[in-house]
Amino acid sequence: MRRFAFVVVLGLLIQCCQWLPAVERWGRYEISLYGPVDGNPYLDVTLSAEFTCGDETVHCPGFYDGNGTYRIRFSPPSVGQWNYATTSNVPGLNGKSGQFTADRPSGQNHGPVQVSQVFHFAYADGTPYRPIGTTCYAWTHQAEDLEEQTLDSLKHSPFNKLRMCVFPKNYAYNATEPPRFPFEGTPPNKWEYERFNPDFFRHLENRIEQLEELGIEADLILFHPYDEGRWGFDRMDEKSDDRYLRYMLARFSWYRNVWWSLANEFDFMDQKQAADWDRYLEIIAAEDPHQRLRSVHNGRQIYNHNRPEITHASIQNGSAVSDFGRAILYRDVYRKPVVFDEVKYEGNITQRWGNLSAQEMVHRFWQGTIAGTYVGHGETYQHPENIIWWAKGGQLHGQSPDRIAFLRSIVEDAPHGIEPIDKWQNERTAGRKGELYLVYLGKQISDHWNFELPRERLEEPLKLKGELIDTWNMTVHPIEGEFDAVPFGQYVYYCPERPTIKIPEIPYLLLRFTVIH
Amino acid sequence: MRRFAFVVVLGLLIQCCQWLPAVERWGRYEISLYGPVDGNPYLDVTLSAEFTCGDETVHCPGFYDGNGTYRIRFSPPSVGQWNYATTSNVPGLNGKSGQFTADRPSGQNHGPVQVSQVFHFAYADGTPYRPIGTTCYAWTHQAEDLEEQTLDSLKHSPFNKLRMCVFPKNYAYNATEPPRFPFEGTPPNKWEYERFNPDFFRHLENRIEQLEELGIEADLILFHPYDEGRWGFDRMDEKSDDRYLRYMLARFSWYRNVWWSLANEFDFMDQKQAADWDRYLEIIAAEDPHQRLRSVHNGRQIYNHNRPEITHASIQNGSAVSDFGRAILYRDVYRKPVVFDEVKYEGNITQRWGNLSAQEMVHRFWQGTIAGTYVGHGETYQHPENIIWWAKGGQLHGQSPDRIAFLRSIVEDAPHGIEPIDKWQNERTAGRKGELYLVYLGKQISDHWNFELPRERLEEPLKLKGELIDTWNMTVHPIEGEFDAVPFGQYVYYCPERPTIKIPEIPYLLLRFTVIH
């Protein structure tokens, strides 16, 4: 009965449609409406819109943003004229219609990242996207100046993806009370889970937009165990979880740089059951209007990434990229992109997950790379005020980011990406057969390398140029002369005139051979 | 109309029920009936029986065995009085009922092998079963004396599982025409796929029974690509495939030592689509009255072993057991038993999949073992008449079987099985925390081992006895004295009084530490 009361009031309210100055394909278009403020708008009001352009239709959920403002957010997937019409249980929000044109994207707008060629990613416009991620779990829960410093650090880093939590973090080195909370209520743990705090989400939106400007994907972690009941966001009931997920979808899905990471260390959340994770995933897969990427990141037990709703395997397992022949095993199993989002961190804390040398961190990036997978960075150097990059952001202190930038340049120089060649047989060589061969020598120290490249059923002789790349010292030295490689036996290329190449006796070398046409 | 004709004739036929002398739990009980011989009994007659004992009901399909004989085969899963009643579209086969008693199993009858404790196997009576497999793909398609020789070789081997194909094999070293074929028709490739050849299947049954007597599980490969159209069993149509599968279920499921391996190298069968494999699996999972183990073995592309119908991951990938830290990755992904059924073969042929040294084969067995997985053997030594164990059976010529027997004894000495301890961190140590620690040193050669065992959150000091095991020379030497191990830091046990153990400078050593109570 109460609902009918405010519905009448509503008719008197002015409806306002805010037009963003320029709507690009993959940009953002928002319908903003005024509606009821009484009762609980989060529960009482249903709102959505259907956006149509030719044959294409996208159904977008709306959400309440406080102070009588309702919003429906849409990112047009195609250029053209889009029509929309709203549906609501509130007459004043129902049946609103309009149209706008989505123009061609400009500047650095390549669209959202999608899965490409089974194991890789590309922006929607086809531009390859090769994730070079880092981790600042709780960076949006810090003081303003620290958050700005994090953005500045990211700006000068090689990283194009950031793992970050929606909820604040309560963990070792992370005891600070956050400045704002996602729900109305009283800290630390008396929350009205049926009423969101729009300020909290506006702040997060602002940070995500700033990341977008830097070309950084926001790998947004929706749940995590680092709460342990302090605030209780790790133990909400089923309805609150689902309402929160739907609110996130309605508010954040329009950002083309948002990825949904359902959890960090999902299996460490004792309050959740296996069926909860499946349900979260089904909700997001079914209801996300923009179908952003979806993953579930593990602790000790790996989620079933073979589920069709999972777009890519987000894996914690440092051992998988610490030596040859391991990372590739996951690729075969999932036949999806594999992103090792947690391989331990460069740092000097006592926990073994946070004391990698910079050399080891870089080595793990290379191991992942030659396996045709992707690796994420994190940093855990002790700090007098516990401002540790991995959680709070701030400044990068380690030596790996420069080397990771160097790796990124090598990776981006590969015209058709890097794939294992002769997987399960030749663990060190990747690239593309008949075109590019990268041979990573890892920690091996030797004064020579015996020329041998995988044949993979190629018949013709190859003429190649070679380069010696020092992945730690970040140098690329051409090797003089050319290499005339011929098939030798069933499986390899051999170079009869130059069977052996002299190399310096240092670790972390990479040989790059390019076929000369 | 034709069917009605023979139904009338049927009424005149005598029905006969053959009672096996002793029916044990997990043994074999057969209903044998006489029925129509005209038309095509394989297509025209439906027959099944419901077996009931208390609350338990098992639905068993029947099959036609030629010469007017119809059979329904059942292996009672429980002790007790079983009642049955048949159903058929032929009146003379319909509504037959009877009863029998299943007694307690005797001798070596431990029941069928099932999955146990997520990653392992046990017989139905709870006795652990640890697969130590080998491979003779086409051994049942050879001359009588060769087949008998294979059985004799198996009898004197450590192997308790055999991979073997139902269909004959046409491949390198395998050009012999088989003595019998599964269908009526004219060799090489004019088959009446709607009429089975009972002789072919009776021969196979005989071999499976002989394996059962030897305590060997028959990992029966239902399809394989090594035909290439010579006989055409790799390219039957959908209906023929499904009819064949159902015939196999009806005839062979009652053997408690049968496992269903849907394929060898399923992805090399160009005529089959992904959906075919899913369908085969669904048929077997839904219709197998005895729910024998189910797997799909890969070539280059791994089947989705996360499917619920798959009981265990049957994997070809030698590289996964060639070095530390690899095999375990599959375990985490599937949370099912992982059996590396093809890791290349001990032998000396030119193909790289058939030229492992015996040392390397044994090393791979140990790699799989310490990862909590299982490994299969095969042998490919050149032979003047191409009698190669991996396909035709015959005699074993290699040096690995004796070492595999030795491994089997070590494995069977582990009272609670072998699990990785501190997975992803300590790649060399397996066993059971607080009880048994096996440290495999692989190819590493050193004159000492620094005492370090994983803690895995144990708090108490441990007193241990140690043994030095040479996995190649098959010796077990006690290490004098005891080891008093204490927690050191968060992650390891250390032995302050004996921080270093002297070891011989040879490869393939295993240290075994047992906690003394």
C-alpha cells in the first residue's frame, strides 16, 4: 500500500535525461531519472531499459543513486542510432524513451577487452591486449593523497591491469579503518544491507574512470576473505550477496575497463559454499548487460574454470611459473586464457608469499610468457607505515617493474603473439613457427647454446637472424650474421654451419630468432 | 509385420536359465534365454531385466549372442537374495523371473575398483587399489600363442592394469590382419554394422576373465584412431557407434575388472566431433548397470575431465611427469584421480614417443607417485617381427618393470597412501604429514641432503627414522640413529643435531622418513 502512495507523488516529479556530451561506441550513456525517495528505493523500485539499434538489443538494469536519482547505464556495443525505453513498477519511471547516436570511438578507446584466439585477449576493435597486471587490493580504501600517489605510480609503470577489491581489507599490514563503507549503517558491523551508500560507489567509479584514462583494466574483486567478520562483508546472507552483485552490475558494467573477479581466494571464504560461487557466476553471466570478463581466483583449491561462464582462468600458483613446463599444463586443461594473477610478490616480508627477489618475479613473468600465459605482479616490501603496494598502493620500490616493462616491449614486438611451439616437448621455445622463435634460458648458466629449434612439421629450410636478449639488464644485442637452419630428423631444426652460439655466462637470457623473408 | 511373425514362433521355443555354480557379491550372474533367430535379433528384440535386493534395484540390458541365445548379465553389488524379472518386446523373453543369492566374495574378489579419497582408488571392499598400468593396445588381435605369452608375461610383471583396444589396430609396426572382427561381413571393410560377431566378443571376454584371474584391471579402449579407414571402425555412423557402445555395456559391464576408456587419443579421430564424445560418455554414464570407471584419453587436446561423468583423468603427457612440480597441477584442476596412461614408452624406436631409457621411465613413475598421481608403462623395443609389447604384447624386454615392481612395494608400504605435503611449495616431498615423508631426489646428484621437511601447520617436534632408498638399484638401507626434527620458522622442520645427511653421488635416490611413535 505504501508503494502506491509514493507512486502518486512521483507523477509530480520532473524527469530529467542527462546527455553525455559525446557518446562513443564502447563509451558511456546514462539515463538519469528522478523518482521516489520514500520507502526503500533499493528494494521497492524496479527499473531497467531496453536499448535497441537495428537487430541488436541490450537489456540494462537501473539502480538507485540516492537523493531521488535513478540511473540506467549503457555502453553501446555498436556505432549507430540507439533507441531506448524504460520499464519500471513506478509509473513516473516507466515508459521513458529516447534515442541517441553512438559515434566511432576516438583516442585510446579500443573497446572492452575480450577473449581472442582461445588463449589470448584483444580489445573489441581487434587490437591485441596482453595483460601485464599488478595488485593493490585495498588502494581505494586509503586516504586521498595516497590514492593519488598510487595513480601516479601506475601512470609511470608498465601495468595495464590492476587487481583491486570492492570491499575494504582487514589483514596483516592492513588494519586501517577505511574512510567509507558500501552500506548505510554504523561501523564497524551494523549495516543496513538493504541500503547502499552511493558515496562509496561514486568514489570507486571515480577511481575506475581514472584507471581507464591510464589504459588500465580494473580487475574488480567482488568478494574476498580479508574481513573475518570485522565488518562482515564476507558473511552477508544470500539475498544481500545477490543484491550487491546486481547493484554492482547496474552501476559498473558500463565501464569498458571493468573485469569481474568474483573473488580473491574464494576457497578461503569459510562462510560460502561451492553452490554460492556457482550462483554468483550464473547471475553475472546472465544479467551483465555488457558481458565483461568473468573469473574466480583461488587460494589452495582451484575453481572449475571449465565452466562455460568463466571467460579466463585466474590462478594463484607461483610454482606454476617458477620453472619450465608447468604453466602450459593449465592452458591445455582450460583452453581459455590463463592469467597467473598471484605468483607470490616481490618483497621482503617474512611470509613466503611475499619474499620473492626481483629476479625471481621477472623470471616468473618470462616463464608465463613462453608458456603462452600471462602473469601478474605484486610487491610486498616492508614499510614503516605499512604502506605496501600489494594492498594499499603508494609507491613502487622494487626492481621488477622496469624489467616487466622491458618484457612488455618484447611481447608487443611479436607480430602474431607468443604461443608455445611443440608444447610438451620443447619447454623453452615459444613464438610462432616459421616466423619467430623465442628461446628462454631461465636460470641456466652456460657459455654456449646449441642451435636447435622445433620443426613442428615444417619442411622448408629457414633463414633467420638472431638476437641475444638479457631480460634482467634489459639489452638487445643482434647476433652477427645469419642462421641457415635445416630440418634434422623428425622434430628439430639444426644449423650445420653454426651448431653452437657463444653466450655470456649469466642467467635470464633470451634468444630471439626471426625468420628473414 | 515381420516381427509379429517371429513372435509367434517364439512361443514354441524353450526357455532356459543357466545358473552359475556360485554367485558371489561382485561376481557374475547370467540369465540366458532362447529367442528368435529370424529377422535381425540385434535390432528387432529389446530385452532387459530388473534385479532387486531390498531397496536396491539394478536395471541390466540384455544382448543377443547368436544362435538364438539372449543373455542378461549382472554383477550383484550386495550380498543377499536377488530377484529379477525380464522385460522384452518378445513375449517368450518377457516376464521371466527368478531369484538367487549373492554370497560373500571369496579369494581375490575385492569388488570393482572405485574412486576413493578424491584422488585415489580402492576396491569396493575398501582395499586400496594403486594402479600400476601397462599397455598392449592390440594384444587380443594376435595369434593364440602370442596372446598366451602376453598373459604369461603379465603374470610375472608388477602390472595391475592393462590398456587394451576392443578394435584391431592399423599403425606403424601393426600391419597384421586380425583373426576375427566385431561385425558380420567381409574384410577389410564391408561390414554389417547391425550384426555383431559373437565370436569376436567371446574371445575378448575370455581374455578379460584371464586378466581378472591375474588381478589385472582391463582398461578397455572403446574407440581409437589407429584404423584410418582400413576396416572403418573409426568412422562408423552415429547409430552404429551408439549400438556398439550399448552392446559393450550389455556384454562386458558385469566384469568387475572392466574400465571404460572411451578412446585412445580421442582428438586424433577426425571423423568424430566434440559432441560425439560427450554423447558416448552420457550413454555410458546413464546406461551402465554397474557404473564402471569412465575416462577419455587424449592426444594433443585434453578432454574436459571436469565433466561429472568422468571418474578419473586419463592423460597422455610425458612432460608432466618428466620433472618436478608438474603432475600435481592436474590434480588440483580436476580433483579426481589422475592417471598418466601414456608418458612415452621405454624403447629404442626412432619416434620420440618410443625411445625413453628405462631410467627415464622409472623416474616418471616416481614423479607421478610423489605428486599423488599414477603412471602407466609401455615398451617399444624394436623386434625383428615387430612384436612390440606396447601393441602386440609378447615378452617384456626392458629394465623398467623390475624397478616398477620395486616402486609398487614402496607405495604399498605407505599405510595411508602417498599425498603431496605442502603442495606448490615442496615439490619433492610426499607421504602423510606427521607420519611418513618420502623425499625423491630425482636426477640430482649430490653428496649430501640438507634435512628439511614441510611443517604444514604441525606444531609438535617429530622423532623419525630414516632410510635411503635407491630406486634404480632397488635397495633400502636404514640410516643409522634417529632424527629429532623441530619446527623452524613457519614452514619447515629442521634437525639441529643432524642438519645434513651424507648420500651417495648417484641419481634416483629416495629418502624415507617414518615418524616413530
